[in-house]
Amino acid sequence: MRILNVVGARPNFVKIAPLMAEYRKYKEIEPILVHTGQHYDDAMSNSFFEELEIPQPDVNLEVGAGTHAVQTAEIMKRFEPLISEYNPEIVAVVGDVNSTLACALVAAKLRVRVAHVEAGLRSFDRGMPEEINRILTDALSDFLFVTEPSGLDNLKREGVSPDKIFFVGNVMIDALMRNFSKIQKSSIVSTLGLTDKGYALITLHRPSNVDRPETLRRIFGVLRAIGQDMPVIFPIHPRTRANIRKFGLFESGDARDASFSRNGHGVQLLEPVRYIDFLTLMRSAKFVLTDSGGIQEEATVLRVPCLTMRQNTERPVTVEVGANVLVGTDPEDVLDAVRQVSNQPLPPYEMPLMWDGHAAERIVRVLIRQAKWIASETIAA
Ligand code: UD1
């Protein structure tokens, strides 16, 4: 069974790593890895391949940046010939980025079965490009691998046939668990002069938070206020860095700039951090303040309080278990939540169902079973 696996942007690399490792256990599977090139910097791409021991891509489509239409169309144009070249039984896509939708659409039109890993998540906010990618990719998919109960409800409500839906757990958590011993060995916390539970970790890159000057300026006001009490560590995504520079929020907008308050804390901007170092920074943080999707899940498993700077989440299980709070972007609300998590430890909670490090095993078992069924169907025809 030949499976064409698609990755494009940073969170995809984390999700594909456990699957590529699992495929190796089955001699009947021939995995092909396609990198669309949506993310291309060393820090956003290569370092993940190295650390997560992902094999080098068989093909790199090198699409780079563009508007949504240009990026999606360019991926589709460059991906389409690969279907006739490799003639795969299945195209596997992960997550919700433009590469996910583009390749699912190409495969579905060429009648190749699509497997979507991380199906069913919904924020119910079409202002998020990822929400549109999620809805459309699920509508095109033949195998929908679901991470949390809300995904089952959403797909059922949208009328997806139950025999296409598989509740398997979370491959991002597989990756975390596989790398846990390395996380324990990283020295990034002391290298940055930080102490365990003595700092806040920030990540922000959603267009709704970083693309407008007044919003980003207001958010930096919040970060500086937190920085009065503890160091604020902020690895900067390229989109956010470009906007900081464009809006003149720091003198040069350069990641070397740091705004230290008088007590020596303040906001420290870093280049994007490698996978292992990032998880180490998260594990030792007092709390993480983020607008990312995957970080809400990783913080839940690391038992680090997560404050999500959004009005909604497509990962409600993280809120339901008590690990994650949606704080929006109103400065008073964010600072209130910061005070709460700074003063109270997280209450004990149970991990979401099947976030146990074995999701990739379950996914590949389903694909093998389906491949046998596909083969028998072809012979009968
Ligand atoms: C994309 C995903 C988002 C995901 C995020 C993770 C979509 C719609 N969005 O957003 O869901 O959470 O990745 O990081 O697919 N850039 C670089 N170097 C890189 C990559 C990007 O400089 O390696 C720049 C691009 O030139 C572009 C900007 O960052 O100007 C945004 O990149 P893009 O891939 O369009 O979207 P992200 O904001 O990264």
C-alpha cells in the first residue's frame, strides 16, 4: 500500500513524525513523504526533521509564502502530477493548514482516498482560515481520524457516515511522549538564565491577534505588565516578527531587541525555538499564554496552565478537563487570569481519552485493514 503523506507547516511535522515511524513496522506499507514548502526556514522546518527523526521528504514542492489563494493554488498545481507519478492508494493529510486542504482537494478529485489525521475539530469561527480548511478537508476525506470527543459530535452533526470516522487519540501527544526523555535533558531553561516555574512562555501568531497594529500593541502592553513580575519568554513566529517590524513596536523589530523592565524581568523576544527546547520551556513555565492550537494540547499533557488568547477553541477537551482557559485579548481579562494561575496550582485532572502515545499505531492499523478491503474490492471488480 503506497501512502502519500503531506506536510507543509510547522505543526504538521510534529504530527507526521509518529506516523512515519509507525509505517516502518509494516513491510506492506510504502510511505512517500511530500513537503509542500509552505514553511521553509531552518527554524520552522529543517530543525523539526532533524529532532523528530523524520526521513527527508521524497519531494519538496517549494511553494513558499503567498496569499491564501496563491499558496493553496500553487500547492495544488505542484501536487497534482505526483498522483499520477506515484499512484498512491491513500493520501494522508494532517492538521488544518493550507497544505492540508490543497492536497486533500487534489487527491479527492483524482479519486484517491484521503485520510485526515486530526479530523472533526471545529472552532465555529470562519474568521480563522484553519476552520475553513478543517471543514473542507473533512468533507473530502474517506478516513477521518479524530483526537477528542467533540470531533465525533461535530462530524456526526455534519452528516459524515460513521463508518468513515475513527476515534484514535492524538499524534501530537505521541510525538511528545516519544521525546520525553530528551525534553528532560535539555538545558535551555538554565541557558536562558531562567528558573523552574519562574517565567511565562508566550506564543502568538494568529492573524486575528498579530495582523492589526492596535491589537498587537495592546497585547504587548499585557506582556509588559506580566513582565513586571516575572520574565516573559516569547519565541517569535515569522508572521509576528514581520508585523512587529512593520508596526514599529520595537525599534528595529529585530528579535535581538528585548524590552527589560527595571527589575530585570520584562519581555524577551527569541527566534523560533526548536521542538525539544520549546517543550522543555513549556514544561518549566509558570504558565503558557498562546493562540496556538497544538500548544493547548501539549500544555494539557505537561500539566502546565494554559491561557488561550482567543474567544474560542477547536480543542474544547483541554478546557473541559481544566487545563486550559480561554482568556480573549482584553488586557484586564488576561491579567486577571494570569493572577489566578500564578497564585493557584492546577487542580488534578484526567488526561483526555486516548492521549496515551499510541494514536499512530491505531491509525496505521485502520489503514492496513482498509487497504485489505480496498484490494479485495478491486479484485472483485
Ligand atoms: C501557518 C498555518 C497555521 C499554523 C502556522 C504554524 C495556514 C492557513 N496557517 O500559518 O494554521 O498554525 O502555520 O506555524 O496554513 N514565513 C517565514 N518562514 C517560514 C514560514 C513562514 O518567513 O518558514 C513567513 C511567510 O513568508 C509568511 C508568514 O511567515 O509571510 C506566514 O506564513 P504562512 O505559512 O502563510 O502562515 P502561518 O502564519 O505560518
